[in-house]
Amino acid sequence: QMIAMRYGSVPLVRAVGGLHDTVTDSETGFVFVDQKVKSFNDTIRRALKLYPYHSRWMNLQKGGMEQDFSWANSAQKYLDLYKKLIE
């Protein structure tokens, strides 16, 4: 999903593991929680309802494209956390 977001795809994901960490519902994609067909279908419907509103859809695309998943960013977050722990 990170590569897809980088190129403007809007992900539809279940809230598990790294998917939950990288996709924010209604900001960078669509997230559903339950492992049920109804939850998945409801999320698809939400995406389809939003799709005709081009400016709102483009905001989702931009939100995903602006995410920084680089190793430098991840390393900096760990460094900040470690510094905070030793203070």
C-alpha cells in the first residue's frame, strides 16, 4: 500500500499491522476493522460515494502521496524515542 499511495492510489485496507499504521481512514485511504464481508462492502460503498467528488478524492490521493515512509524518517522517529527514554 505504501508504494501504491506514493503513486496516487487510494488504498482500502483492513486495520491490521502495518496497514493500520500507514493508512488513516478518510485522510489517506479507507480502513475497515471487522473481518466481515459487511464491513468490507460498507467500506467499498464509502469509497464509491466519495469518488465522484474529485476535489475530495484528490485530497485523499495527495494525503497518501505526501506520506514519508523513508528509512531516514523511520530512523529519526526511533532516535527521538530513544532520546526521550534516556532523559
